[in-house]
Amino acid sequence: MSGDLHMSPDEFRRRGHEMVDWVADYFERIEQLPVISRVEPGEVRAALPAAAPEEPEPFAAVMRDLDEIIMPGITHWQSPHWYAYFPANSSGPSLLGEMAAAGLGVQGMLWATSPAATELETVVVDWMVDLLGLPTAWKTTGPGGGVIQMSASDSTLVALVTAREQAAAPTDTLVVYASDQTHSSLEKGARIAGYGHVRSIATDAEYALDLAALEQTIAQDRDAGLTPAFVAVTVGTTATTAVDSVRRTAGIAAREGMWCHVDAAYAGSAMICPEFRHHQDGLELVDSYTFNPHKWMLTNFDCNLYYVADRRPLLEAMSILPPYLRNEATLSGDVIDYRDWHVPLGRRFRSLKLWFVLRHYGAEGIRRFIREHVRLADELAARLEADDRFELVAPHPFALVVFRHTDGNAATSELAKRLNDSGRAAVTPTTLGDISAIRISIGSTRTTAEHVDQLWSMIDELA
Ligand SMILES: *Cc1c(COP(=O)(O)O)cnc(C)c1O
């Protein structure tokens, strides 16, 4: 084997242009593709060799296998017919920002390892405070601050670890509270952080945290000699987008000396529109907040924002300074080293894609996008409500509609299966207590009124 194996700038340019065409072609035909992959388990793996190549292969061979082996195994999250889970939006500017970040390939763990990676992140997380109407004390100029992490799960873990370090009792006596609708990442984080107890608190008729039940459980735990340490509030639960009361829960947390964490992973994006902010009234009372631009804000995974009201406990919990990371800028205390704001050391230049998105769409463009999906969800909900065959099982404050067939669980599950088998929609079947329901999450980048009309026609036909 001889010669330079690296892709020359010229070859990269050529292949890069081909790849951009490939993605653009994909976007053009995505609507035609069956939304959910139809491969059988093991099919993709069986089509691939058991061993990695010993010798270099032509790039064209890689592209051919991308088309022939990988694509059939793709479920098209970017399809306008995507209504499953929550959206995981991608968009042109986001992708291009991602490409620039990959091209630069910097590790932004310290300010000193690439100053712009840190400073752009600071600017973007501070911009978002104003854009979302979050407490101004959460800006870097205040006592708090924000950071871009990989996922809401990571942020919740970091909140749990920080709260654990603040708590004045042995870890195995510490108790975490959250509603029975809380995302599974809370329980997982509590387990990893070593909390002794996690209480799953009952919810009310609208699937929001039952505060009387919370207070009662706290009192029982106090009587048992345990230490209430952490409560999670969800603004927009995963199953139904139920909204817990931030203000009232934070009040209980303050009285009990607990950390109050808000998980607005999905719904946080809607807060760019002032009319949704009443759903998180009371944020000035909480300790930490997380939301995912990588769900509903046109920024491809991964991009999670984590804010704290006071950055000192976070930094105390997360900072370690080994000799090889010592540098003048860090020691001067004049710069931010974001490695101290999350679990990993290395970090991608994630702010770049969010910055591209904010500048390309402008806040007004993003508002229009969010409002249109909420309007479409309201419209679909009205159609379902007006039809005797269906009933809504929960309120729809954002762009998720959860409904059931009035014939019962079997009919509901059958309808979800028919919709998903059609290739023209992806929806998520779920259960709430003993009720089967279908989640329709409207929020994909390319979903328009026309697509939701088509979805309604299918529901009407297949029910
Ligand atoms: C999606 C979601 C999460 C998990 O988000 P990741 O970024 O994938 O970890 C957490 N909480 C809620 C309410 C969610 O909807």
C-alpha cells in the first residue's frame, strides 16, 4: 500500500458536493418513502460484512451501500408524515452548522482549546434566555448560566448530582420526587447519582403532578427519617404534554429545602412564543431547567440547553483541574470552561448549528413554525372531538394530540397499527393507566396543513 490515503481537499470538495446533493435529493423524496422502516431484525447487519475492511475501498462503494443497505433500515424521522414520539427536527441551516462544526473538529472543553467555541455558546445560551422569557438571572452576566449538553437526560443527571452534593444528609437517605408521568431519565439519573429513594407521585385527571399527594409523601418520608432532596417538575410530559405547576411545586421545594428541577424537554421550544409562557410561570423560583432545541426547534440532535439559577453549586460539583488542563486563561478566572458544566470532558461545537438556525429563521420565523404546528394540532383535536368514534384523553396545550377509539383499547391499538402499517404515517401507541391511546405529535420540519389533512383522512378511513 502506498501513497497518501487522505482525501485531498479537491476530492473532499467533489465528494462533499455529491453528499450535499444526496441529502438534498433525500429531502425531495422523503415524503414518498414509507415512514417506518420495514426491515426485519438482523437484516441490515446480515447484509454487512462481519469484519472491517483491511484495504481502502472506493468511496463510490461506500455510497452504494449507504443507498442499498442502510437506507432500507432507516425510519424517516424527517418525513412530513412523522407524528411519532416527539419531533427530532433537522433543517438546512442546522445541518450546515453541523457540517462546519465537524469540519473544524475542535474540542471546546476549555476556553483555551478554542475560544470561539466557548464564547459563541455563551452568547447563544444568553440569547435564548431572552427569546424564551426565562429569568434574566440565568444569564451568564447574572449568578446563573446556561450550557449546551447532549440530552435532557444528561442535564437531569447533572441537576441530580449537583443537588446531591448540596444535600446535608447521607446519599442513601435522600429522596427524589416526581410525578408518575415524569420521563424515565429522572429515575435513571437518580439511580446513577446514588439516591436512596425515588417516589413516583400520583397525577390528577389531567396527568399533572398531584401536589397534595406530593406533600403527603414528603411528610411520610420525613417521619421515616429520610431527607427530601429533589423534586422534578415537568412542563410538557412525554405521554400527553401535561404541565405540572412550577410555582406551587417550587414553593413546596423551598419550604422543604429541596432542589427544584424543571424538565421542559419538548415544550421549552414553544416558549419562544409569549402566549405559552404561562405554562411555566414561577421559573424564578427553581434551581435548574432543561429543554431540547433538538426536538422542536429545527436544530438536529444533539442540542440540549441546561440552565441553573446559581452556577456555583454546579461548578463545585463538576470541576476537577488535573495538571494537564491547567492554563493561564483558566487560572485567571476570566473565562468559562464548559467542561465544568457537564459530565464529559470533550465537547462538540454545538452552539454553531443553533446559531445558524437562530440567524437563518430569526425568532419570528421559529415562532411562525411553532404556532402553525399548534394550530394544526388544535384543528386535528377539534376534528377528533367532533367525531363519535374518537375521544381525546388529555388536554393538548402544545402540538401533541392524544386520543382513543371509543370502541376501546383493542380498536385503538388496531387503528395505531393500521396507521403505522400504511407507510404514510408514524404515530405512537401508548397507555395511560389502563387506557390505550394514540399520540399524534405534530412538529416535523416539513409537516404542513396538507399533511395533517391527509393524516385525518387516513384516521377517518382506517378507524
Ligand atoms: C424527550 C424527553 C426527555 C429526554 O430527552 P433526551 O434529550 O433524549 O434525553 C426528557 N424529558 C421529557 C419530558 C422528554 O419529552
